[in-house]
Amino acid sequence: MKKAIAVSPLYLLVSILFWLLFWKAGYPMNWGSFGFGILGWWIAYLLRIPISLVLMKIQGGKQPKGIIYFSGILEESVRLIILVLTGSAIQKTLSIGQGWAFIEVVFAIVNLLALNNLAAKTDEKSMQAKEMLSAAGMKMDGSPFWGAFERIFASAFHIGSTLIIAWNPWMVLVMIPVHTFYNMAVTYIMKRSIAYMELASAVFGSVVFILGLLVYLH
């Protein structure tokens, strides 16, 4: 837990570095659009709740499986709506992407602290929870530094996807399956190797980020 708390600022540093990068490039933060990015992520996240409840009912009240298949359509559809409502000027688009990435960083920190707190417990319910997380591919003994590294490329993915959809709204039809496949791939690979999962995340995040910059700023 002490290590997790010590590493937490590195997660926030990821968002700060992206902000500095774009600020130095001449694209200062539009804080209103940044807030809309945060709001968009929360809306997409909350929309998972009714889907999870339906899946639980279908699967006999068990921990819902298959929610990951809805990740792309929820996030990218909401991202498109936010862009339509706020406008797709470059400064606003970059700020929306950064807001989206930032709230995921905050959520990742909360998860990190919760998982490390759970890892230290040995009561029956905690052990069952750890077994469930392990079966889902979550590494309870992984270094928290991996998560900070992963946030770099997950943030790049969200910013890149925001740029691509802002460039052409019809690209949402491409980004939905791409986003879903990205989540499925890193989840599948994580069960086998955190290092390979980080590599896959780096490839996906970098490619989408670079493509976003190329198509929007060409």
C-alpha cells in the first residue's frame, strides 16, 4: 500500500505531461472542454450499469461477463455526442481528449489503492474477491509502476480517438470496434504477461495518437 501511494503521483504526472506538451505546441487547455471530457467518460461509465444488470439477470445473478464488448460503443458514441455538442475546434478537441484521459487516471488511482488494500486482506469475502479478480486476469501482485506506464498510452489512445472522430464523425464506426478490440486484447494478454500487455497498450495507444494528429493537423 505504501508503494501504491508513493506511485500515485506518477499517474497524475501523465496528464500533466500531456497538458504541457500541447501547451508548448500552442494549444493551451480549454478548461470547459476539459470538463466535458470528464463528463463524457462518466456518462459512458454509468451507462454500463444497466447493461451489467441485464447481463447479471441473463447469467443467473453472477458477476456479469461480456461488459467489455460494450466498452467501445459506449465510449465512442458518447465521445461523438460530446464533440457534436461542444464543437470540434482543435483546442476544444484536445481538451476533451485530455479530460477523458484525466478522469481515467483518477479512476486508475482509486482502483490501485483499492486493489492494494484488498491484497492485504485474508478474510473469506476478500479471498473470494481476489479469486474473482484473478480469474478475470487482474494481477494482484503486479508492480504499481506498470499502471503508471499503461496510463501514458491509454491517455494517448483517448486523445487520438477524439481527434480522429473530430476530423470525421463517421470515423466513430471505425473507432467503436477498434476501442473494443483494444480493451479485449489488453485484458486477454494481461492474463499471461503484464509486460506483453503493456507492449500491446503502447502499440495501440501510439498508433491511434499519431493517426489522430496526422489526420486532424494535416
